[in-house]
Amino acid sequence: MILKEADERKSDIATLRSFLNRPELNAATRAEIELQIRKIHVGAAGENDAAHYLRVQFADNKNWVVLNDLRIEVEGAVAQIDHLLISRLLDVWLCESKAFTNGIKINEFGEFLTFYQRVPVGVPSPIEQNLRHMKVMERLVSSGALNLPKRLGFTIPLKFRPLVLVAKGAIQRPKVPIKGLETIIKADQVASTIERLGEKGNPLEIAKLVGQDTLYDIGQQLLSLHRPIMIDWAARFGLTPEIPPITRPTAAPPRLRPFDTGDATRVDESTQSPTQSTPACQGCNGKITDAERQYSLDRAKRFNGQQLCMKCQRSQRKPAPQTKE
């Protein structure tokens, strides 16, 4: 079940490109802006490739929840998670997407190198990056921001697991064992790797199994905590705000886009009809996401055919008992 797609970066790219038309721009700043545009394109391409494989493997599986491009802030710390997957065992897989067109090499010291015009270039370790994300998520749980399920009076904990998804390029691994090396995989190997690394048949793990409704609820809680980044690009490059930067809206999470398991092409929402009405919750007349609406439709009998938001779904989750005359 896909609860969130990646946030669009078109507005950021449009803003940066508009800066290139400024007559006062010097050569050094122009080069920095062009480099930033390339970084956004490369990063988005890697995330889109990985997201495609996740759609194929998990979109129709209601035992899993997937949130792409999730940004969580906790007490000043930030976790920018490319892909987050949650199973009914409450295993939470934090996936960092990377696209290395010319491949990536890991040496015996755990250092990561990629290649630019055949010259090795050092890059930050995605393994360490994932560990930092795990610490932020553990702090989130400790803060009590998530309402986690309980069993026999005890809270069922989330278990965070890291993965690094390499969308493009070969992976050159060292001959010596490196901690965390097993978490670096090709983007199309997510399902098989989770199957291999998961604790199959462990009775203590099976005892944690939660229902699909509980899994969906945890996913929606995390989605509500998403805080999209808003970058003042003019300030970043020391430019005066003569041309207002194009910003992305923050009032609501991005719409879920239709997907086809055989085609990773993204839907351009600018082609949608401007007169198309946005569905409202039939319980409170408030906003309802596509995921909430689909969840209601899948359980039409439970919700009396109504399309309800998560709050109204909770209030009708337990129908009143019927009395016999």
C-alpha cells in the first residue's frame, strides 16, 4: 500500500533556472547553481527508479505500507528518508536511494567512491547517513509522538532496519567484511533482501503481528508528521530576492498519483482538469486523501459505503451491536 509519493522538485528547478538569467550573476555562482540543478535531477532520478520497484513489489500488498520522500523533524534533528516501508511485524525499513551512473566502489576502510570522468571521487557513506536517520526516528518514538499499539499492557515497539538502494551503476565491494555492507543492494532487490534478512519463524516476532488497520493507522500518523523542506534559494546563493522564488505548498501532503506496475512514468498534475472537484469526507465534510478514500472503498460494508477520513474511520471502526427483537 503506497501512502505517499515523492514531493515534486519542479518548482525548485524552475527557481534555480530563473536565477541563471540574472545579469549580475558571476561565473562562480552560476557554476554552483548549475551544479545544484544537476544534483536535484540525479537525486530525483535515483528516487524515482527505486520508487518504481517499490510500486511493483508492494503497491497491492496491504501487509505493507510505503511512504516515499518522508521528512521528519524531531527536536531540531531532521531525517530525510527516501523510502520508508513498514510491515505488520512493525519492522520499519529505512531506504536511502543512490544513483551512481559510473558505479560505486567501497574500499576496505568502508569509504565510498564514485567516478567522474574515470577519476575516483569520495562521497559520504550512505550507511552512516542511514544510521543518523535511525537515531532521529528512535528519538521520535521516545518523544511519544506516535500512538503505537499495545498488547498485554505493553507497547509493541518499532524495529528500524536500514537499506541502501543503488538504482544505477555497478557495486564494487571490498574483499574484507565491512559492517553494514549487506544493506547495500540494487534497487530491484528490496523484496528478496527483506525476505533474506527478516527473522522468519521467530515466535517472538510473530507475536508482534498487527492488523492491517493498525498498520494503516501508523502509516497515516507518520504521513501527518511529514514536513516538506522549504529552501530560500536566493539566500543560499547570496542573491537579492528581486525574482520571488517559486515555492512548494505546505498546507497538505502531496496527492497520491495513479501508478501502473508496468510503467514508472509520473503523472503531470498540470494536465488535470481545473474544474475537477476534490472529494470530501462524508462523515465530517473535511479533507480526505486518496489513500483514505480507497481504504473506505475497500471496506464499504464496514463504513456503510461512505468515503471517510482517518478520524471518521476510527469512530466507525467498531459498529454498535444489534439487538434481536
